[in-house]
Amino acid sequence: MDSFVQFITVLFIFVLVLAVTYFVTRWIGNLGRQQGKSGNIEVIESARISPGVYVEIVRIGQRYVALSVSKDSSAFICDIPKEDIVIDEDGHASGFDFADILDKMRGVKEADGSDDRADHRND
């Protein structure tokens, strides 16, 4: 009986630690998201053009600009008229949703019946 009580105590402490970890992680994630939102600067879309180099469409106030961004520097490319920016109803400029792409890839793998591990055995 003594070992059963000890097991339940350890199990309770483990679940408590998991719950605290979960809520602290969510709280820290929300803090980071709130600090990044000033309301005046927003990255609308970003596209990689080569390793480590991106072209970004950024809203600064009411003005939209294209920037070239790398780890060493940033450069102004041009102003973009607001009418040329296409933003979907969710507030994203890109028409791609990662969940949709992942579901499509899962469907292709299931329909194909292939196994990635078998393809890479001889590499």
C-alpha cells in the first residue's frame, strides 16, 4: 500500500510539472508576440531569393516598401502602391496555408504508398 501512495504522489507531481510547463510556455510565447506588435511596422510577406537573402514587403505606417534583407545588411528596393498589395481575409499576403500544404503532402504519400526511409538507404 505504501508503494501505491508513493506512485500516485510521483504521478501527481509529474502531471503538475507538465501543466506548469505548458502554461508557462504559452505565457512566454504570448509575451514575445505582443512585444513584436507595435502597430506601425509589420512584415506582410517574405520570400527567400537565395540562401540567407530575403525580399520582404513591409508596412511602415501607411506606406508599403520592398526591402532586401540578409544577415549582414538591409536595403530599400522600392515603394509599393497600396493598391498592388493583395491581402487575404486572414490578414496574410500569401495565399498559402502551411496546414493545407502539409495535408496535401500527406495525401500524396498515402496515395503513393512510398516510404522515405526506403528511398534513402543507399545514400
